[in-house]
Amino acid sequence: MSLLVKNGTLVNEGKSFRGALLVNGDRIEAVLTDPLEIDRAGKSAKQVMDAGNCYIFPGFIDDQVHFREPGLTHKAEILTESKAAVAGGITSFMEMPNTVPNTLTQELLEQKYSRAAEVSVANYSFFMGVSHDNINEVLRTDPATVCGIKIFMGSSTGNMLVDDHKVLEQLFAESPLLIATHCEDEATIRRNLEAARTKYGEDIPVSMHPLIRDTEACYRSSALAVELAAKYGSRLHVLHISSGKELSLFQTGTPENKKITAEACVHHLWFSADDYSRLGNLIKWNPAVKSSENREALWKGLKEGRIDVLATDHAPHTVEEKSKPYLQAPSGGPLVQHALPLLMECVGKGRLTIEDMVQRYAHHPAICFRIRDRGFLRPGCFADFTLVNPDSPWMVKKENILYKCGWSPLEGVTFRSKVMHTFVNGKHVYENGRGEETGVVHSIHSGQRLKFDR
């Protein structure tokens, strides 16, 4: 079936231009700018959609999410969170291994792929997890069908800490895949935590979180990862950079010619330590949301090209879990439904251009992970795209949240831009409702397993 989407502003490969998108089956057939060509295509297409002056973006690719299945489905599921993702214009995701059980064998990894094939609305890939004693399993991972391996070089939700230097050396020396790292130095964190306990006992305020998981902890661990990658020529991708000091470890420029790349998450660009007094554990993440000075440094690093990719680290927990005292409350929060409107707000404030946003959240993830035929509006690429109205204000509230956990740290925020339609592999999977309704997810299991040119 052919579809023409016309009267939109396409944003692709550093340019914004008026035009139309011609889709045939699950692929983009043509990107059209000539009015006569658009008119001819409209007469022959089986379906014509008027974009209504929306932006037409390539489907966004989130390289770091936690959809909690299996084992933690009271928080989230692949089905519920992929629905929220397409409502946020995200058409492909890469999910982390700290589920229950941890994804530490090829069998467990394939079970996640099988489940996603049954229920995921968005395209999917899953990281292979790493522990101190599963290197043989890790080295069996297929680079063409798995996005990468994930090393927790700092403990976080799931307790998959890998801190044995010999194990790290072997992984960096032998891994045939991209290595994605969570970098926080555990010894530094433990020392800071003990100092906080000495001062506060067990009643530590959440405002101490960025001082416990501080800049030095992040820098020491990131520096070690970069050192090992440089030593062995590894393909390294450092996740959720949260401090200005870490940026000195990364080169400027675009990711095509880099073996070491960096990601920043939207919450580190939006919130600062000043927000703990208002939001408490709702913005407790690992790495921590830090000072406004660190936030400003991240924006600078993004503009300089030291940060290559934007992501969410979407990591839902229940309200009850987040309501516990600081030491018992888990880290993480839900973001996939709201990351794109948030970034559009930042575009409106002049923080980045709309072309840069598309590069960091669609093109660069595809380049960094070498994803086959996705991340761009190009003939021959899969028809993953989203339509966004830049002037349709709405407020985040419980009634329009699609996450299974039912809450967002952005509740009460009014965004000007709204995701109106999302297509995955040529299928119309999401359509926004009128007013402040949640919109309708039209289809399940529309997603496909991502493939990689490695």
C-alpha cells in the first residue's frame, strides 16, 4: 500500500524543507519537494495524508531504555512502554539487561527478543549483559543482530557491577560489539555515602544525591573506560554523561569517524540540583542530576559535538517505590513519552536547532550503532517517521500519561509541541486525540528487530 504525506516541513540530514514523503509498504519510496511531483504522487497513492503544517521527523531512536520485562512487570512492560514510546515519536529502542533475571546468557537474550516480537509497537534491540563470570557468553553475541554489550562500571538498579580490572581488560580487548558503559566509580560513591551517613544517619536528604554520586565518581569511571577503549581500539559508547568534567574525555565532531562516543540524557539537560527540593526522589537518577553549572556544561558539550547522542534512560518505578526514604527509593524515572516535546521546548528556547535535535536523536544513534536502513528520511530506508505540531500546547497530567507506572516528573509542565502521528515500518501506529486525550495506539507488534551493518 502506498501513502503520500504532504504539506509538512521535513527535517533531515541538517536541512529543513517543505515537501512530502512517499511510502510504499514498509519503506520510504521518495522524498519529494517539487509541487508537480507531489501532485502526481498524490494521484497515484492509495492514501494521502495532509501533514497540516507539522514537522515530519525521522523516527527517533532511543539507545537506552529499561522496559522492565521480564521480572519487574509491576513497573513496566515492553507493550506498555513501547506504546508510550511511539506516542513520543520514538520508533526504535535499545533496552538494558538489568531485568530479572539479568540478561547474562544467549538464551535469556533471545527470550527478550521473542517477547518483543509478540508485543512491541516500536522496533527493538536488547543489550547483552556483562557480569564477572559470563565472558564466554558475551563473546558469543552476534554483532549483526544485537545492539551491543552493557557494562555497569558503577552499581545501579539491578546490581550488575563489574569492577574487576582483569575482567574489564578482557572485555575491552575481545568484544566484537559496541561496548556501552554506565560509568560511576564505586569506591568514590561508597566513601561519599559513608560521609553522608556520618552527618545524617539513615535519614539522608535526597539533595545529597549529587554529592554522593558526584562529578569525581563519574569522571574517574569514564576516564577508565576511555583509557581501556583507547588501549585496545574498542568501540566505546559512554552513556548518560552528567558532568562538565567528563566532557574533556571526548573529541568534538560527528560520530562517523569516532571510536569513542558519548550520550547525554534529557533529564540531565532539563533538571538541576535546584529541583530536588520540589521533586525529591522523582528525579533521583544514577548518575545524579547535578548542579546547574554541570547542566550548562552539557549544553555546551552538545553544541561542540563532544556529546553525540541524546536519549532518555527511561527507567520506571512505581509511585510507592519512589515514595520511600532516600536510601530505599530506587533511581530512575519514565521519559519516553515526553522526551521529544521536552527537546522541542529546548529548541524553542534556542538551546539547540531543530536540525541538531534530529541529528542527535535520530541520525547519530543510527550511525553510532550502525543500524541498517533506519534513522533517516531516505529512499530505501524503513518508513519510521513522526509528525509533530510545533504549536499545539498541552499539559502533562496523569490522565494523558501512557506509562504503566502512571506518573511523570514532568507533570504540570506545559509543552507547546505535540506528537500527532507516528509510523513504524509504514504502519500508522499512533494518532493523537483531540484536546488533551492520550491519543490512540492503533496496532501492536508493529516493531521489527533492528539489524546492524557490522
